[in-house]
Amino acid sequence: MECLYCKGDMIKSSAPFNIDRNGYHITWESIPAWVCSQCGEALFEDKEVKHIQKALEKLDDETKHLLLKSA
């Protein structure tokens, strides 16, 4: 596989994922990914993206409940 940015070789490894969203910050230190051996750009496969999206949906729902209770 070739990096979309620098055309370097992508290797199967892991990469961090960070997001600031709806009043919270999430960091996962090691998500399976393709990582460019040249520039370090990470590419997550569909399976990992779906798991991340599912986790964020649940966190969004729980955050709504927390914010409603504190109002």
C-alpha cells in the first residue's frame, strides 16, 4: 500500500487517535492502522473506524445525560 500524502510504503502497525468533541477529549493510544514508514501518516481501516464511531456515539449519549443532570 502507498501513502496518499508522500507515496511512502504503508506498514501494518498501530497509531494514536485523539478527538475533542462535545465537551470531552478522548485519546486512544494504540489503534490498529496502516502507518507510513516515511511520513508517519496513519490510515485506519473501515473496521476500526466503525468501532471508533460506535464508541463516540455512546459517549455522546452519556454526555447528554450528564449535562442534563447538571443543569
